[in-house]
Amino acid sequence: MGDFTAMLSLPLLLSLAALCFYPSTISSMPPPRFSPKSKYAPRFLGKPSRSNYSAPTYQYDTRYFDQNLDHFSFSNLPKFRQRYLINTDHWAGPSRAAPILFYCGNEGDIEWFAANTGFVWEIAPRFRAMIVFPEEEAYRNTSTLAHLTAEQAIADFAVLITELKRNMSAQDCPVVLFGGSYGGMLASWMRLKYPHIAIGALAASAPILQFEDLVPPETFYQIVSDDFKSESFSCFNTIKNSWDVIEAEGQKKNGLSFLSETFRFCKKLKSTAALSDWLYSAYSYLAMADYPYPADFLMPMPGNPIKEVCRRIDNCPDGTSILQQIFEGVSVYYNYTGTVDCFDLDDDPHGMDGWNWQACTEMVMPMATSKYSMFPEYSYNYTSYEEWCLGDYHVKPRPNWITTEFGGHGFKHALKTFGSNIIFSNGLLDPWSGGSVLEDISESIVAIFTKEGAHHLDLRPSTAEDPDWLVEQRATEIKIIRSWLDEYLERKRAVLDM
Amino acid sequence: MGDFTAMLSLPLLLSLAALCFYPSTISSMPPPRFSPKSKYAPRFLGKPSRSNYSAPTYQYDTRYFDQNLDHFSFSNLPKFRQRYLINTDHWAGPSRAAPILFYCGNEGDIEWFAANTGFVWEIAPRFRAMIVFPEEEAYRNTSTLAHLTAEQAIADFAVLITELKRNMSAQDCPVVLFGGSYGGMLASWMRLKYPHIAIGALAASAPILQFEDLVPPETFYQIVSDDFKSESFSCFNTIKNSWDVIEAEGQKKNGLSFLSETFRFCKKLKSTAALSDWLYSAYSYLAMADYPYPADFLMPMPGNPIKEVCRRIDNCPDGTSILQQIFEGVSVYYNYTGTVDCFDLDDDPHGMDGWNWQACTEMVMPMATSKYSMFPEYSYNYTSYEEWCLGDYHVKPRPNWITTEFGGHGFKHALKTFGSNIIFSNGLLDPWSGGSVLEDISESIVAIFTKEGAHHLDLRPSTAEDPDWLVEQRATEIKIIRSWLDEYLERKRAVLDM
């Protein structure tokens, strides 16, 4: 994949982007930065506002499958109905061992993922493939939340695929996995754990190394900061200087009122922490969605939105306050259409949330900020992380579990002679890229990254505005997937000929 | 491994042998054959009578590790204390990246497995290795039985290894897995699921294909029968003819009393089914333990015990009844020392049993007998199997789960280009060999089988009576394990040199 690493950037159309910062400084100083309670905290998946989104619509049947809630024990738990979307319009069927393109559903509404994963829909005809988009439903229900784990999710997929193939006499049809963000992690892990079920996986923007100390905890926010710095050093500095100003203002009498007015919040801020969260979220999402053309993910934004943020910050008239500059900047994220009168923080601490639960159980991704970032310096502190989880979710995280189950420090080393057929795709503007796989591990476990790309644009529907390098990246991915299928069929034929 | 496939047989010292027949014809005709209730039913592990056993004793520390009962969900379940045995006498330590030989504990007392797995103890000095024997404890307790699954077991091992290495600063020390019978299945599955934790596995007599219809359900009993037939056709025929005689006798008035007396049961038989079970068990264990020299597994037996059974059956004086012949024969198994006055069936249907539970949950291994066997013809009937499980354990089996989780029909095909470093060792006299891997899958996932071997003799302590082919087999296994370690260290060094 060496030919690809030198490519220019890939602005990933933000699809499944939203990421979670997880618990942090809620109860400690300096002020909260990664508040897990705020809906503005970056996460893998936000709840997209339907009204804003105008992605292509695709045709599919919606079906349900009775799934075991717990595959790994026999406690007589109830089943749950797993929803999946299926399209067989282009499928050449079992007689031709035609492939099944299987999207590893993230924690969220699968229809939304289906609508935002155009790549799979677009390649299906040329592969004469069936398309399946299963949903991970456990996140919807507090009573089933305990079983919302990556291991159960990929086991769900394994059972669903097996049953689906049996019902369609499609046992010989190869399955190719797709996933972006958390779904990309699931895709790569599923290929590793169920090689007999799927012949390969395209794992887009999958930060499978964002655990323990596999990468420095500062990685994510450093990339966010670098995205801004590379657009404009003065913009980066304005943001970097703004935190002290916010803190100082918050200390003043009526300071919170003043901040609330300046940032046009509908209700008065209760703390500067809430404002910080709101800003952290904006900067993080802007970095994830730093695409080269206008996109409408969680929020409609212009192309190269960070450039626009910095243009606004840098071009304020002389004498504009730093707070006003910041407000002008983040309005690119929160109010690009200019239709919002006031902003509602809506930080309901009682809102149940699947991803936060996962962050408090197995998805423990250490986050910190260094002094080289545009954020106030903050060290990762597992103890307060755990306290937050115990307090809010009454659950004790297992911070070493994911690396035990799926691989930690020895991961790449082990895979040099084990496993095959995984593409890790990334865009280096994406702050999650730092926790993903950015180098080829073996001949067929490969990394494709693009310098200017952001969060898994490759999975998005193609558009007329796609830059050449995006077109080329997708072509490379298709070529690799084609080679997996060819190799599979060749071996299959060899067995039949014997 | 081609050089090995032509070898003569390997009589495996029966160590972990006992196998389970699983539910079957309890409620159907012909009479029960695979009664899961009888302690005489073949199973992976029986409860060995300590008094009988005189295996070498090895030195180790006994330690405990607080283990999560459920790795794959967060239901706030209690932890359990996992016992493990450890020896570091010969270990060259972290500085030399000295290996850890890790035995995948079956469902049973780990001290007994340690004592009966001399191979691991004997090779430790030459590899300058640490030895660890963990126990699977969940089977001991009905409240934890729901979590007694292979997936939890190998996750237990993964967590234990990770913590052990962390505590001993041994993160770079390669782990090699060992296991026999069910433990062999765990070893091979663990290598496949946790390649980042163990660099290879010796899976002895591991019938990982004894699921669904991967092999014919008649396989097991056909091998038992063939073992007898190849010793003596008349012996085979006597056994084959005995079932009708037993049935006919059971129909008579006082027939059950007569049978009880003939077979010296302490209490009167309640049905001919109980006698059949008792006989099935004897024949099956005899086949598993058909070793070339005297051994003392569940029962002390002579070398080549089937030859001795058939000698006794065939050499009865003229006029000896067929029932008496059978009794003389199976006494080789049940009473070789001649010290037993009467036999206690002890078929307590209420006895909780870890392996039967597993057979009723995920370890659904279809069993049947063909007309070519020495047993009455019996077809596998999943419906009655399920009924038995629902009745006795209130649990519904998942007959397709193991193949979904670990691989079914496409298993070998998938592993041709995925995975590495597994030895599947078998002896063809062992009835479980038919459900194991008997052909090389790839360059490093290899099959070593010996024509005259039985159930995982290679894992037993070496003895002065070891035939050459056994010595040679172990040497081959050591050579392969050495190559895994060398390759690991070479790659490790290459990384350090970079």
C-alpha cells in the first residue's frame, strides 16, 4: 500500500463520526474538558437531526432476527429482535457464490448508517452482491445495556450471517465486512475473530489502538489542535488563549451571564465547564468533519470547515473580544445556516446513553491534552474516570479488557504472521486516525491513509465534488476487495476440482 | 507433516480422556445408548479415583486469581477465584524472553491434569520455561454453571496470562498453549481467537469437528467398533450379538435380576438401558485408552486392553453364555485388578455435572451408531436430545453455536490463509480422532497422527516402555514448538534492531 501513503489527504464525509471523550475532570480541576454528559462531547455517533440530512436514499427490505442477548453464557435471558436492512437486487445468488457486503452496525439507527454509507451501495452492482445492514439494538434499552459489548455485537453478526446464509442456501457466498469509526473497529475485530465467516474487512477510521497506553493519550486532541494550527497559527493561538479568558470571566460577578449572552445560550450557563465542553465538541467535530466540500453530518458545514472557522476568527475587526472571536468561529459548526436563535446546552445528566455506557465498561480510551495543544493541559487520570463511571453508571470499567480480548502492545507483531485481508483506512486530519493502524502489518493487513482526509469519507456516497485522491482511494479499496473475492473463489474452485 | 502421517500408531496414555455421549435415547427406543446421566458414559473427563492413580508428582505453587465470571457483559456478577498451579524453577525469565507453557485446563481438578500431563513438565527445562496450569472452576458451582462455556474459559486464560505477565514483567515472553481432549479444543480455539496472547498451540485429541454434520455422527462409535473388529472379528461379533440377548433377557420375568447377577451389580438393575450404558462406557473408554503398555487412567488396565478384552471373550470355554463372555470382557476395564466385589451403577439422575451441562448448552456433539458398528443401530435425533436437556437442565442447547463461534464447514478452507502455529495431534485408535483435524491445513497448522495411538498419549509423562514412534512423535512436536519460539524471538529481535 506504499503507493497510497504518499497520497494527499482524504476528506472523509463525516458519517458515523461522533466520538466520545469519556469521563474526565468532572470533579477535578482544571475545569471539565471531556464531559461525558454533554451531548456536545465528541463521540462515535451523535443522534443526527433527521431534518438536516439529505443523503441519498437506498432501497431495502427491513427484517428482524431473533437474536440471543448473550452468546457466551446460558442464563436463560430473553432474546431480542435485531433489525437488519437487506437488498438483493444485484445479487447473483448462491450458484455464482456471489458476495454479501455486510456493514457492521454501530450503536445507532441503522437506517441512518445505511443512508450514509453509499460506498457499499455503489459497489454492490459491480460485485453482484447482496447488501446487509444489521443494527446493534442492545443500546436502546437500559435492561439490555449490560450486554452492549463489542464481543456480543460481532457474535450477533456471526449468528445473523450464518442463519441468513443457511436460509438462502448461500453458505458458499463470501462475506466482506465494512464499518466506519466504532463500526470499523467491529469490522476489523470480526474479521480477526471470525475468519470462517467473513473473508475480509474494510475498517474505516477505526481507532483500535486508542486503548491503554498503546498511543499517547494526548493523540486525539493533538491532532485536533494541529488541524487548526496548520490552517492558521493565529487562529490556533486565539483558541489556546481563550480558555483563561473564559475562566476569568466565569470568576466575575455576572460572568456566567455575560458568557451566556456572548455565546447566545438559551439558558444561563451553570459553569464555565459546560461552555468548555461545548467548545471542545465543536473543535473535535470540526476536525473529524474537515472535509474538502460542504457536508451535512450532524451539522451542515462548508467545505474545509476549519479553514472557515479560522477565517472568521482571524478576520474579526480590530478590537473584537477574544470571546466574540471564538463565538464567530464555532458558529461555523453550530450555526452555519444562520438559523439558530439561541443554543440549548441540554446537558441532561440523567440521559441514558449507549456510548457513554460503553466508555464506562470496555471502551476505555484514555484522553488527555498536552501543552502543545490548543487546549488547557490535562493529564489522563484513570481514578477519576472510574469514579465517574461508578457514580453515574454504577459500573466499574475494565480498562485492560479490550487489549486482552483484541490485542494490545503485541498486536501488530502477532498479526505479522497471523490473519489476513483487512484494510485500515484513515484520513490524517481525523483526530481518531492517531489511534488507528497507519502502517501495513502484513501483505494483506494493510493501511491506506490520506494526508488530507478526515473521518471515513471513503464510506460515503460518491459525489461530483470528490477530489481525485478520494476517487483513487476508493478504487484501490475496490481492487483489494476484488482480490479477496478472486482468491476466495479460486480456492473454492480448487477444492471443487479435486 | 507428511513424514508423520505414515507413522505407526501412537497409543495415547489416557489422561483427560473421559468423553461424554450426551443425551440421546433416554425416552426413545431402542434402549438408551448415550445416557448422559450415567457416570459410565464416555466423557471428556471422569472423576478419577485418586486411590488408583500413581502418576509422577510435580512441584508447583498453588495460587488464585480473581477472575470475572462473565467477560462479555457487565451485569455486576461476582468474581470467582481461579486456581492455578505455577512452576518457575526452570524459567530463564523476562530478560531472555523465556517461554510460558500454558495448559488449557479442562473441566476438572487441575492437580490431576497437571499430574497427567508430564510432557509439559518434561519439556520445560529444555525450553527454560515457566509452567502454568489454570483450572476452570465454573463447573464446580451450579450458580456459575451458566457461564461455563468455552468462550469464557479461553477469555479467563487470556486475562490470567495478561495479568501474570504484567506482574512478572514478562510481557515479551511467548506463551505456548497445550491441551488434551476438551482442553485441546480450548488450546486450538484460544490460539485462533487470541493470537496476540499465545504464539502457538498443541491441541491433542481435540475433536473440534465433532459438531453439527461436520463429520458423520456415527464416527465415534464406528471407530470404537473398528478397534474391536481389527483385534478380533469374533469378539466384535459377540459384542454385536449381545445387545439382543440383553434385551431378550430383560423382557423375561426375573430377567433384570439375572442380568444384575451375571454382571455382579450391587443393586438390581432397573432397566436394560442402565446395563447398556455401562457397556457402552466400557467399550468407549477401552478404545480411548487402547495404549500399548499398562496404564492407570480412570481404571488400571493392561497394555493393549482391547486385545485383552477380546482374548477373554474369544477364549471362554465352549458353552459359556454370551452374557458371561461380555462380562469377562468388560472386566478388563471395570475390574482388572480383580478387587471389585460388585459394581455400583450409581446413576444418580440428580447429580449436577459440568460436562453434561456443557453438552446441553454449546457442546452439542451429535452421536449415532450405524449398522456397521458393533452397537445397535441408532440415528441421531436432535429433538430428543433437546427434550432431555430441557427436562433435566431446563436449558435449550444451541447446536449451531460452536460452529458459528469457532468454525464449521468452511473452517479448514478459511484457515488455509488465516492463522498459524497449531498442531493437531491424534491417535487413530481414539474414537475422538474422527472428529479432529487429521490433515495439514496450512504450512503451520498441521496434523500429526499415529495409526496405533489412542487418546493424547503424547501429553503423558514419558516412560521406559514408550515405543519408538511415540518418542519420535514427541520429538517432532518439540521441534515444531521450538520453531515457533525461534521465529517469535527472531521477529522480536528484528523489531528491537530497527
